[in-house]
Amino acid sequence: MSERIIAFRDALKEAISEEMRLDENIFIMGEEVAEYNGAYKVSQGMLDEFGAKRVIDTPIAELGFAGIGVGAAMNGLRPIIEFMTFNFALLAIDQVVNSAAKVHQMSGGQFTCPIVFRGPSGSAGQLGAQHSQMFENWYANVPGLKVISPSNPYDAKGLLKAAIRDNDPIVFMESEVMYGDKGNVPEGEYIIEIGKAEIKKEGTDVTIVSFNKLMKVALQAADELAKEGISAEVIDLRTIRPLDFPCIVNSIKKTNRLVIVEESWPFGSISSEITYQVQKHAFDYLDAPIKRVTGKDVPMGYAPTLVDAYLPTVQDTINAVKSAMYVA
Amino acid sequence: MPQTKEKTTAKIMDGFTKEICLEWYQQMMMMRRFEEKAGQMYGQQKIRGFCHLYIGQEAVVAGMMTAIKKGDKVITAYRDHAHAIAMGITPREVMAELYGKSTGCSKGKGGSMHMFSKEHGFFGGHGIVGAQIPMGAGIAFAEKYKGTDNIAICFMGDGAVRQGALHETFTMAMLWELPVIFVCENNKYGMGTAVERTTNVPYLYKIASAYDMPAAQVDGMDCLAVHNAFAEAADRARNEKIPTFLEINTYRYKGHSMSDPAKYRSKEEVEEFRHRDPIDAIANIIKQKDFATEEELTKIEDDIKLVVEDSVKFAEESPYPDASEIYKDIYTQADYPYLMD
């Protein structure tokens, strides 16, 4: 497949549009998706191509349109529900957790809920406390859901196509600050399997695990560490539930050290679960306590100094790695 | 612009056949005897968890069933045993589900509040007050999207009318002209809280006027009134793609759930509604019109008792789901890697 550089938002748009061309039962619904062409232009041009029946603007009523999506999915359609941000999806979380995730089990397997809830998660600059939260760990706690959080345009397209074709409910998390990111997305059809992490950079001294936009921090830290002669292996989780623990454990068997970088608050985070699984399955391989770099344990403040103090940085990651390696 | 009607009055009996009246009687007697037995088995701890009985409210579902057609879809909240049986799930499967047995309509995974039948268009049994309201609109959305002439009937209790989900859903259901009937079974109490204690607008049907949604207040102790209201709303949903909100005034003779002694209401109030019992009422009409004799009605009732007894026997003799079922029906993906520790 030949190289082609496109933006993250266009990779998502291609994934949705290609699938909608294949299956009449797929529709996209959300705030500003149609006439405004998407709050972040993911759905640019879709109204023109697919019409108002399949590209549907909603009122600001997250609980209502999430529930309409669930009912439609139970009755034979394949909805894509766009949240302008998952910060707003808290209003709809009852439908995601209590309806979409549980109806297959509650009905003894009779009903399925093939639905994709997607939109950006996490912070995006100086947006204040209510627009800056990560939710991967909230949804990843829920049996019945699958949670995907890609870090680049290539993965975003391949994973979103997989999500749309999947018969289970999917929570697909993007980032406002990644929509303009450019990356290689080859022409032609490809699907990325849900539940598989990817080793983005091989290394021997320490394993760094991250996902979504903090993959940039992880990779940059690895580059800086390389200059100091420290070889870091960097893993992009890509899917949060089911999480590819074997990939992490196999890496630790080689590197014997682990640093986890994520944007969410530390309590009950993805790093918490990874840490449990690693001590359970690779205890004897660890040469140092597992380190993590997370968002600070506070709501994010508005001022630039407070944003900087809140978010994990490349330097934080380097420091964590050095701590895990017992070097100053 | 659709107008909100102040009151639906029951049409005269002419036009209603012996067949329909006997169907109402049969349906309601089935619900009544089944629920009485469910209450009895709950008392014996054969049925566990939360259990909400439908006794007193039978005319609502019975009146609906004669006014809708095959292919229409129904969704409701957790007081769902009667809806399930009326939609075609066998009493055996509903009783077995109450027992938590693998032969239950949800394989023993749902229980009292989560009866389902995809085959019969019954979308459940939902336990979060009001959550089924947008889902009901979504079911209707799918029917319209696919171009069928089926409609969705979305039940709720009076408590659910307070949920934001209702107001969000009414907005979109009208905006998108969805073929749906929203039905509030107003039994006067949301658990122990009287409707008048939750709102300064105790006539719930009036809420629909904020959305220009046609609405009506209906006597829920009268099958005929219920049938007429549903018939009109179904016609509007099916042919004009306009939703309707029906406030059906009914009453539950029992408490909110099996653990509720219902001390928040007077004996006189309960007696007042028992005097208007929908089964007694239809039995009287049947006898007055010579649609059936007392003996024939007794025969129907006796047959129903046998069906209910058989459902208990079936549930008793059925196995619980094997423990291995715990990891089944969560994902459609067969090899999902659950965390086992």
C-alpha cells in the first residue's frame, strides 16, 4: 500500500464513510454532526454524501440521543453516536453502562447492541476542570463494553472500522488536540484487530506503556533517553478493554522495568490495573518497583501554569524511567 | 398543530365483539392469577430479589394488546411480568425466569425486572427508572429508518415522568416524527411518594403539551377506554408518524414491591379502586351481553389456574443455569479474554 499522509480527523471520516457505504444500517448521530459538519470536522461532507436520514443533528440531550441509539441498535441498526466530548457523555453514561453494556446479558443473549459511542476524551489546553477529564478507566471497568483509544491516524482508521463492524458496544476515545495530527494512512481497506497493543519502539532497558495523546510524551521521552544510552521499549495500548496484558508482560520479561504514562487521575486508573496484572504475572521479572506518571490528583485548573503542572511531561517520564533504573 | 385532549371518554360498547371481551377477560385473569402465584412463591422464597406485581393494572396491557398488531414492539420498566406474558412469552418461561432458572425467557440471567423476548418483539424489562424511554424512541427510530409500518409502545410509571430522559426523548420524538406511543401507567405512587408530592402538575398528560405532542388521560380500570386510546394513538403513530403520550390512570393493589407494606395510603383508597376492578367490570359486561355464562367464565379461570400451576411445576423442575454460564452472553465475541483474577 502506498504512503499517504492525512489528518487524524480525515482518517476517522474515511473509516465512517467507507463503512456507511457498505452498510445501509449504519448512521451517525450527535450534536453538530450534520449541517455544521462536525464540531471537530470529523463528519465533514457526510451530510452531503449520505443525507439527513443517516447523518443526524441532535439537540443538546446526550442521555436522550444515547438512549435512542441503544434502542435503535437493539432493533437492527448500527448507530455511531458522537459525543462532542466524553466530558459531556457523563450525562449519558447510564445508557452506555446500564443499557448498552448489559442488555445482551440481561436478555440471555437475545438482544445485541452493535453501537459505537465516540468522541474526544481528556484535556485540550486551558479548558478548565469540566472539559478536561479522561474517561478510559471509567468505561474500561464495565464488562460488556470494549474501549478503544488510538494515538495516530493509521490506528484510528483501522480500529474505528473494526469498532463499527463489531457486534458489541464500543466506546471509542479520541482527542481534541490530535484531530489535526498528520500520519500515514495508506489507500485501501485495512482493519486493526481490537484488543491488540503495538510495540512502537523496541528496547531492552525499560518498558514504557501509554495510549492516546500521551504516546507522544512516551515516544519523545524514549528518544531523549536513547541519547543517554537508555534503551526504552514503548508500547501503545490502542485498546483499553480488553487490554493486551500479554504484550506488556512479554516486554517486561525482556526489560525487567515498567513505567506507565497516562493522563487520567491516578486512583483506579489504567496504570493501577496494569500494575496489578504485572505483579501477578511477572513478579519475578521485575528489577524495580513499577513507576507511573499520571495527571495530578486534582481537577485541572485553567491557568497555563496549572495545566503544565497537571499533565504528565516528557521530563516526568524521563525521571520515572531513571528512578526505575536506579540512576539519578 | 396537534392538540392535547383533555380527556378520552370511553366509546360505547357497540362494535366490540364477544371475541375481544373474552380476550380481555382471559388476558387479565391470566395476569392476575400469575401475579398472585408469583407473590405466593416470593413469600416462600422461591423467587428472590426485587419483585413488582401488576395486580390491579391489568386493563392497561389487556387494552393495548387488542389495539396493536403483530410486529409492533413493546418496552417497559421493571413491573414487566404481565407485559411479557401478553406479548407472547409463555407463563412457564416467565415463572422460570422469576425462579432464576435456565429455562426462563432470559435464561435466568434477568430475573423479575428483565424479561425479554426478541421473537415476540418484547424489548424488556428495564430497571433504571426512565431509561427505557429514549430506548423506546430508538426502537421506533429503527422501524421508521427501515421503512416498516410497525410502531413502538414505551411504558413507564408515573415516577419516570420526572426523569430528564423523558423530556429529552419527547423533544426528539416529536422533532423526528417517530412512530411511538409513550404510556405512563399512573398508579398514583412512585414507590411510596404520591404523584402530588412530586410536582405542581399532577395531571401528567399535560406535560406533553410542552412538546406539542398529542396526549390523553385514560381510565386505566376500563379495558375499553384503554383500547380506544391505544387504537387512536397507534393509528397516529403508524400512519402519521406522530407520537402520543397516554396517561393511563390505574392502581396497584399491592405495594411497590414485595417488601412494601404500602402504609402511605389508606385502606379506603385501595377499596375504592377494588370496587372498580377491571376484571370484575369486564366479567359483568360479558354476562350482561350474554357473551358467556358464569360457568363458562369459571371454566376459563380454572384453565388459567392450571396453566399457572403448570408454570410453577415447570420452574420448580428446571435447573439453575450452570455456573459456566457466567461468562456467556456478555459479549458476542466468543473468545473475549475476561480478567479471571
